[in-house]
Amino acid sequence: MRSVIYVNYSPYENSGKILDYLLENFHYVFLISLGFYYLGEKQKSNSLTIYEHGKVLRKFSLYQIPVPPKLVFISLPIKSIISFAQIILWSLFLRKQYGRIEYYFSVNAFTAWIGNMLKTFGVVRKTVFWVWDYYPPIHENKIITFMRIVYWQFDKWATCSDVIAFVNQRLLDLRKAMGVIMEDAKYPIIPIGTEKLLRDVSKNTKPRLVFGFIGVIKKSHGLGIVFDYAKEIKRQFPDVRYEVIGFGPDEHFFRQQARRSGLPTTFHGYVEEKKVNVILSRTTVGIATYVPDRTSVSHFGDPGKIKMYISLGIPVIATNVIAFAKEIKKSGAGEIVEYNNKQEFVQAVAKILSDYPTYQKNSLRLSRTLHYKKIYPRFFQ
């Protein structure tokens, strides 16, 4: 019977439908879900969920320290030690209950390193490290800089995994350039996948402008561009509104910015996965305007938010910070703008709304090429 231990941080457990894929293809899935950012009162506790044939068989609450947003990085060493101990102990419990487990799957370097230890102990047969990110070891905050340097050591150690896949070529090229992996080594590029959620585009020929954003609420993620240009946006599109899904360290800042801008904005906070698509389906333009910053993680990642937008046929406005920007522009699924160019941003909005059905169709077409059932089997071949 196929079995897999899957470790990830909340609320990213099912980003790109990866949890759904595991549930569809493994007899047993042992999901260890850990918290990082404070996501409000609705946030689920750290947990181990045991699935059999896609159904919840048992669920255990794991110990966690409630940490306010300002102390997240200071408390990382303690939280990491606790996570390390819990992953090891609960994995040993699973080994005893279900026998040797076929795979250990993770997207984080620290937890991937733990997986390689579990393989050494004979708890799992193979380890899979899906490389989602790179944290540049530079930051204005010296504590964060130190934490990133430490994390990079785990990133190097995690390359001992049996299977390593990268979400984009940029991450692979970076590690080759830094000498972490051999220059001539071959690794699969497996981006974050999409799901098939078709919408009726015929009813959206002249849609109302509703911006949508989902993700961790941080300044570097660029959701504030709508508030920065609110005066011009409201002048051209008086009926505009903004739907923001998620929690994060800068939520209070953006709530104040929204009030000052006068742009009607709903902050939904943390939302259960099944409700996310309901909210996003009411939006017409997805925001992924990451701030250009050499210390930002976003430069190397593959934003799951964009995959959610295009799965729903929602055109995207993004900055050139992300590697996926080329695909958006090439496919006609949205527009790429400079972060500090108000005229370019407003023109991009107008361009999308002027030919909305075409942008919708292009978004859905791009989404279909990245459907998770097509691309995820490569992890386990």
C-alpha cells in the first residue's frame, strides 16, 4: 500500500492542489501541518492528519507556541526545535503503526533535511524535496539575515534527497551557480499546478472592476499598489472594489491605507480553502505586483496565488519580479507592469477590461497546461 508523509506550513498545504494529488494517489497520506505566520483566530492548530483512501482516519493536535507577528523570527529557533522533535517522534509513531513509509515529501529545506534523517533511521524509503524558494541571506534586520544564513545550510543539506524538483529554472540555475549542485546535473522543473475551474466567460464582456488578492499580507507582496493609485483608479473606474484574502504581519498597515485611500476594501482574513474560490470568483483582476527588492524571497518563487487566479479565468497584473511573469505576458493571461509606474498600472487595468473575454480565455488556456494531474506524476516516477 502506497504511503507518504507530507510536511508543510499552514496555509500552504494544498497550494497548487498538491495535497489533493497525494490523496488521490496514495493509500495513506500522513499530513504534518505546521504554523509559521499568525493567521488570526481562524487559524488551524499544528496537526497530524492521517488519511486513508482520501478520507480523514485520525487527527492529532501538535504542540505549538502562540507567537505574535512581531516575534515570529526571534522565536524561530525554539519553534524549529519543537517542530523537529514532533516530526521525528510522530514519524516514528507512524512507522510503528503502519510499517516503513514509502515517501517523505516536503517543500521546505529544514523539514526536507529532517526527512533525510528519517530515511537514515529507516522510517521512510525515499525522500522528495520540492524546492519552492530561496531566501537571500541579506536583510535590513540582522536577526532575519542570520536566520536566512542558517536556513541556507539546511538547503544545502537537503540536496541529499532522493528526488529534487524545482518550481522554476531560476531556482535551479541559482543553486548551480552557487556550487550546491553540479553544473551538468539534470533536475525536473515542476511548477505549482492549477486546478480545472471553468467559468462562463460570455457573461463578463463588460465586468465591474474588482481587484483580488490572496496570500500573506506583507508589504513585499505588493497588494498596496491598488491603494497607492486609488485616486486615479477611482476616477477612471468609479465602481471599483478590492477583495483581500489572508493574514500577515502588515495587515494593520494596509487596513489603515485602505481607509485613507477611500477605496472600498474587504479584508476577509484567513479563509477556508472551499470558500476561497467563491470569493475570488467575484473578482475580475488578480493582483501579484511584488515589490522589486533584492532581499525578497518572491524573486525566486512560483506564486501559488497566480495559479489560483488563472484557474478561475481571472487575468493577472504582475511585476517582473517573478519568473512566471514571462508566461503571463507570452500567453496573454494578464499584463506585466513596473511597480512604481502609476500610468502603466492604470493602463494595464483599462487594457484588460477593454477585451476581458480574451484575457479570460487566455488565462484558462494557460491554466490547462499546468493542471496538477498532468505535472505532479513526475515526482514519483
